[in-house]
Amino acid sequence: MDPTGKKFSSSSDGAIRAVRAATRLVSLIIFVGILFLFVMVPTKTYKKKWIVEVIEKSDSTYFGRQGSTILIYAFPLLFSAVLGCLYLHLGKKTNDNKSKREKEDRLWVLNRSVLVKGPLGIVSTIELMFLVMFIALLVWSFGTYLRNGFQGIEAKAAKKGEKLWVTKLGAAGERLALTGNIALTFLFFPVARGSSVLPLFGLTSEGSIKYHIWLGHISMTLFTAHGFSYIIRWIAKDTLSNQILEWERTGVAIVAGVIALVGGLVMWVSSFPRIRRKKFEVFYYTHHLYIIFMLFFIFHVGMTYAFISLPGFYLFLVDRVLRFLQSQRNIRLVAARLLPCETVELSFSKTPGLQYSPMSIMFVNLPSISKLQWHPFTVTSNSDLEQDKLSVVIKGDGNWSKKLYQMLSSTSSLDHLEASIEGPYGPASTNFLGHEKLVMVSGGSGITPFISIIRELIFTSCVLKIKTPKILLISSFKNSSDLTMLDLILPISGPLDLSGLQLQIEAYVTGEIEPATKNFKPLQALWFKPKATDEPASAILGPNSWLWLAAIISSSFVIFLVSMGVLTRYYIYPINHNTGGNYPSSAQSAFSVLLMCLSIAMAASGAVLWNKKQNTKEARQVQNMESSPSTFCNVDRELESLPRQSLVESMKLHYGQRPDLKRMLLECNGKNIGVLASGPKKLRHEVATICSSGLANNFHFQSISFNW
């Protein structure tokens, strides 16, 4: 090997890591700066000195008073998102596993679960620390707002001719809204599926849904208290019927606030676990009221103030437009495998350029079942082992999945199934190689994320010839027929030498005391014929997707600023001269929202169209699946050609009992053991309790839960 080349590669990796570290540091400094700003906002120093100076320097005929909030709040967070794109793009060019392991070893205690059962679910030490600090920020903000707002309030009450408690209630209600806006600022960051901000903090969108839930509860509690404070105040003044329908030409539009609050309350009520789990469709459809909520929130407070909480929503809109553009494609569905346990594996055609990591999630829409419903499923295929195939496994637990299984199993004449997808979305990187041993505990369909992990380790061991950690898979199933899901572990990609993979499977059938004697339905395969309009799944922004996302964020924001500046300078400014009067606030807000949406749509559509040329070239290179049986061969022959004996030798079956997880985990030897749990909440909580009990200090626990 050329030592010069090796040295160059090492120095290149070092330079890339240095740039990544610098971009991450700058982003963290921006985040800390924003938090410090929120600490100072309620104070007199900010109100009477800092913001006054900023307004004087940023006030212009192009942006008016909006310029100050754009400069202080919007620009830093959007710039941080662009830096995140650069950080993730450079991450593709180097391998940070070793350095990440060292960082995690220093901070592993902070990632241990401290809360397991309760309304918050499984919470680690560092999550609890940040939650406590965020609550402290809200308490500080409300307390400081209230203290400053109550100064001289007796004179204000006397001047208005109001009772003192009525005036105080109004002041408190206004401060509740100001505090709730802090939670609203961060509300949309966790739900941007292709976020470039979350990975800067080691987070993923699917793993951050609980933060969105927490922030939603906090913001709606404060906004609801804000609304009812004013309603009680108006009732006390006998002005409810007049003021609740008030929409002033300039200033606060009360009707808009009422509409926003009602929309938020409907979303909030439908998001509680009992409704979300039993009536998911109700939760799913009512959550689209976020459009009404945000639009009328902006009308209520005006665009100048809305810019404080707008950056997260702006990034969410970018992500939403890209998802919409991707969902308009008809994806070529090649085959379906029906397992006896009412489980379906759908295999889509894909271009080799579409890369994704283990535990990625893909949203699937099948118009023949429902044109509106999109359902998330774990991607079980591996983008390196199966370069022309993208697979998901669907267990028949809900109404949608049951309809799919019944439709596929009831007819053999189905030769085409229209499908669209969004994603895949997943962690920017994984660190399975950093552990000496991996223990994966699953219940039922919770095994699907582990299929993708094991396939990744198969590629690492069999193709790259890199040593992988020992694997212990503990899977619990209700019936013997569910054991057929284990057949999906090995990929359909030709014979593989699994001698280097140290895999042990402990499978438990809890609902039967002995192997079932009845004959199960044979594994059934369906092949679909493609239509001319079908195309392989591909990366909507191409191989350099993060750079393109950075271009979309930055260019759309520039287009928005230029168009808004021109509108303000040559249309709005001649009317109000930056005084805030004369020109209707709601009209100015409507123009700003429209320009923002158009800017995002233009930038995103341009990027997608540009990359469509490259995707078309790759699509032409993909073999026609229906006429190429060598790619997806007859399922029976595929299963026979795989090293099934290796899998059988690694498996132990247990009937009529549940795994003794505490004993099995504590018997694991090694300094660094990764423990992953996926499946029912009770199972995940049990594993988390064992890992956080202090009986062993070598566990690194991760709960896999997809609460979309």
C-alpha cells in the first residue's frame, strides 16, 4: 500500500473532522446565544436598551421594524441550519465511530435512564437536565415579565377605571402568551423529518417526537391560560361580546387569536394518548390544523413579533414542501411477500444512489387502500447489500395494514399496486461497531429495526471484513407463525459467508406451550408489473442532498427577504412610513406569509427539478424487475440458496414462557454493551429499568419507539 496515499487520507480525514467540529461549535454557540437572549428578553435591560438600539440600527424603508426580529432571531437559527447541512455532508466523507465512542464514554452516565415509568416515558439524565432548565427558563421569564408588568399597575387600573384584580389578570394573561411563545419557538424543530439541526445535537426526528409532545403540552397550556385570562377579564368588564369579535386595523387581532386557540385546542385534545392510539385517523387529520393555528397566530400578533418563533416553522415548511414533491411520484413496487403471521414485506425498486442508514423510517401511501393516509414503517433492507431494492415489513395490527394483507392474500390476479413514499429518514450515523456486544430485545413487530441493524452488520462482516460486535437477539412472539419474521433477517442477495458474524437468537413464543401442529399458510410471493409512469425510489435531492438542502434554505430566505424588502419599500412604506399605523397589520402579515411560501416553493422545486436529471439517468440503469428474475428470484429458491443452516444453528426456541431479561442482561460480559429495546411500552420500560438499576455499569441503553 502506498504510505503517501494513506498519510494523505489520514490528513484529509483530520481536516474534515476539524471543519465538522468547528461548524458544530459555531451552531452550539448560536443555540446558547438564543437561550441567553430569551433569558434577557423579559428584563428592562433588553426592553429599554438593547432592543431600542437594535431597532434604531436595523430600521429601514425595506424591512421596517421587522428587520430587528429577523436579525436577532430568524437569521441566526437559519444560519445554524445551513451549518448543520455542511456538518452532515462532511460526515459522509469520514468515519467518526471511534471519536464518537470516546465522547460517549465520557458522558455515558448522562445518557442513562433516570425516569422510566410515568407520563414522560423513558427519560435520560441529560434529557431531564435540559427539561428542568427549560422549565426554569419559562418560570424565570414569566416571573420577570410579571414583576415588571405589575410595577405601577395600581395607577393603570385607576386610569382605566377597572378593578385592580381585573387589570392584573389582563397583565398576567399577556405574560402567559409571551412565555408560551418560547415553547412555540422550538415546537417545530423535532417534526422536520429531514432536519439538519437535530443531528448537531445527536438527535433524530423520530427520536425527538417526545420533545415535540412536551413542547406542545407546554405551549398549549400557556396559550389556553392566556385566552381564558382575557375571557374572564372581558366578562368582568361586561365587554366579552364586543372584544372577542374585534379585529383591529393595526395591532393585535383578537378574532384571529380566538381562531388560532380553537384550532390549537382541537389538535391538543386529539393528541392525548388515549385518542391518538385508539383513533389515530382523528389525531392524524386534526393535526393538519397546524396550518390554521400558525396562520391566525401570525395574524393575531403581527409579522414583526411572529419572526421570533418563525425559524423552526420555516425549516418545517422547507421539509414539508420537499416531502410533498417526493410524494407526487409513483414508485415502482416490484414484489410482495406474505408471511403466515399476517405480515407483508413490500419490495420497491430503487436507484443505487439512494443511501440510508439502519433503523431508517419510510412513509408509505397506497391509494387503493387510502389516498390520504401515510403510514411509517422501518426499512429492513440494506442500501449496500441490496442496491436496487428498498423493503419494508408491515405487520397486520391496524385497520390499514389488515386491509393490505387481505387485499394481497385474497387475489392472485393483482398485477399492479400504485404506491408513493416519503423518505427514507434515519440517523445521520450509527455506532454499533463501538460496542463489544449488542443485545437487542424485541416484542412482536418490534423486531423490524433489528433486521436492518443485523443486515448492516452482515455487510460490515462479510463484505468489508471488519470485526463486528457479538449479537444477542431476544425476540418474543405470541404465536409460532410469528417466528417466520426471523426469516427476514438474512438478505436476499446471494450466498454469504456468515462465519464472521457472531449471532445468537433467543426466540420466545409466549402464547403456546409447544410447537403448533397445524399447517400454516405457505409463504406467498406476488410480482407486480410496472407502469410507464412508475419510477424507482431515489434521493429527491441527489447524492449531495445536504448541500442542496443548504442551498434551498439560504436561497429561499434570500428570495423572501428581497421580495419582502421590495414590497415594503415601494408599497407599504409610502403608506405607513414605518409608524405601524395606516396600513393594515393583517394584510402585511398575509403578504409576508405568501412571499415566504412562494420563496420556499420556488427554491425547493428548482432544486428537485435540477436533480431529477441525475435521477432519470440512474433510473435508466436499473433493471426492469418484471423481466429480470435474476434480481428478485423465485422466493422458494432464494430461501434455499441462503445459508439458513447458520441461522438455525444460532437460534434457540422457547415455548410457553417469557424471557428472564434481568438474568440474561446481567449475564452479558464486557465493558461496553449496547442494549436496544423495541416493541411494546411495557417491554421497553422493563429493559430500561434493568439498565438503569445500577446492578451493572456496562450498559448503554437505547429505546426505539416510533410515535409518529
